[in-house]
Amino acid sequence: MNFSAVFFYLFSAVMLGSAFMVIASRNPVHSVLFLILTFVNAAGLFVLAGAEFLALILIVVYVGAVAVLFLFVVMMLDVDFAELRQGFLQYLPAGVIVGLIFLVELLLVVGAWVAGPGIANAVKAPIPPVAQVTNTQAIGRVLYTTYVHYFELAGIVLLVAMIGAIVLTLQHRKNVQRQNISAQNARSKKTALEIRKVRPGQGI
């Protein structure tokens, strides 16, 4: 058994154990910490599979942003989860039915899954014409050349969504001084500057 197999079983075991603890922990903060541990071990599996770009994205996006943000939200809001679980039993039959449907779908997918014979070679050479390029460089070349317009369009859509969320949640408070850009641009020397002669011993 080589080192790759040892690390594969190590990452897999820790990931499965931490994933189970995410749903088994009573404390939501502990659940988030176990979720972060699950993501880290999943990133290790991606590195072993040769997909280092997915591993970096998993660490940067999910661990560095989503999981940490959720952790701070849980700690700051002090949500009463005991009150949220009061109506759990009345939704239990519907949840069991949905869970059985998902279980059947997963069994069908696993039963029909077949590994491709060229997967190992595809990992080493992500783009056949350029064999000396890593996965990250290959994705960057494709993303910023062939699909650059779709990438920019997705950025514009996200920007519009962010501006819309800010506009919808913005609350104007009274008695707060705000900038008036048009009034500031229309100012001249006469309206912005006033010269007064101050006599000695007197104020303005």
C-alpha cells in the first residue's frame, strides 16, 4: 500500500466521521466546526485526485467564507434552536417520504455508475493539446478566453443582484446628513466662498 492510498483512507474516514458529527451535534457551533473539518478533508481528496483547483475553491469559498460566516451568524444571533424544533414531529412523515425518495435516487445512481477507462490519463492531461499545463492553468485559459463573455456576464448579474439587495434593504434615517452630488457639483465660487471683514475685538 502506497502513501496515496493511506492518505485516501485517512481523509475519507475523517471526512465521513466529521460529516456524521455535523448532523449529530446538538451544539450548532460544533456542527459548523465539524463542517469546516469535512471541507478540509474533502479538499485533501481533491488534491489526491489531481483536481487542485477544486481543492483551493473548496477551502477559499466554503471554509473561508460560507462556513465562517455561518459560524459568526450562529454565535451573534443566539438562535433558540429548541424553539425551532417544537414543530418537528408534524413534518416528520413528509420528511421521511422525501428522504426515501432521495435514498432510492442515490441507490439508482450508485448502481448505474461506471468508471471510465481513461480517467487516470485525463487527470494528468486536462487539455489534450497542451499536456504540460496544470488544471488551474487549463481552467483559467478556457475561462478567460473561450468563455470570457459568459464570465463577464455572470459578474454583471452578481453585481446587479448585490446592488438590488442593498437598495431593497436600505433604510433612510431622518436627521442624518447625506451627500447631494448634484448640489456639490453645481457649487461655484460665489456660493461656496464668503468673505467678511472682521473688525478688531469683534466676532463674526
